[in-house]
Amino acid sequence: MSIYDLLDEMDDLIDNSKAIPLAPHKILIDGDRLKELLSDVRQNLPKEMTRARTIDYDCERIMKEANANAEEIIRAAEERAKALVAENAIVEEAKRRAHEILQKTKTKCDDTKEATASYVLHSLIKTEDSLRELLEEIEKERANWDDRPASPREN
């Protein structure tokens, strides 16, 4: 189940729950506060995912551009080499430069992907910690209600 499904279920749980007075087995939740937290999670999580997708897309686009540029450099060098057969060093230099450009671009894209993955993982961990804290608050509140002495009417 995705995080969005879980968030939707939490919303449904809040929307459909009814507070029953004097029932220690029921939990009273500050629905407005919980909804604010859920809204914050929704607002922050998609930004990180969108940002990661954009970075990944940019990395792929840069690689394609680098490949196209490298192919163009190689093509130009090959044409020049045909015209200047005696100057074989030009072709070799162009191939070396094209290879160097590809290597630098690949390294930069790999670094960007690693940074993106780290950033998304960090964001997910922060979100998980926030949800864990919220769950702990809910469990504490439930414990307070469970530990509450029974009123004379309940006996």
C-alpha cells in the first residue's frame, strides 16, 4: 500500500469516526490537528518526489545531449580526418576529447543521481519520523484514556 493510500485511510478514519463520551475503549483525536499534519505530509512529500524526478530527467537529458555532442565531435573529426589524412592526430584528439566529455558527464550524472537518492531517502526518513511521533502521541493519548478511572455512572 502506498503512502498516499495510507494517508487517505487515515483521513477516512478521522472523517468516519465518532467520539463516544465515557467510553474508555474509544480514542478522542484532535482531528483538525491530525488533518493539518497529514496535509503537511502531502504538501512536502510530492515536492521531494517531483524534485527527484526533475533531477533524474535532467540527468538523462544531459546524457543525451552529451552523447549527441560527442557524436557530433566524432563525426566532425572523422570528416576532417578524411580531408587531412596526414593529420591523424586530430582524429585521435577529437575521440579522446569526446570520450573525456562522456566520462565527465557520466560521472556528474551519477553524482547527481546519488545526491538525489540520498535527498529522497532523507526526506522519507524525516516523514517516517514525523508519522512515528504522531503515532506515539496518539498511543499516549489512548493510554491516558485507558488509565482513567471509571466514573460512577459506568459502574
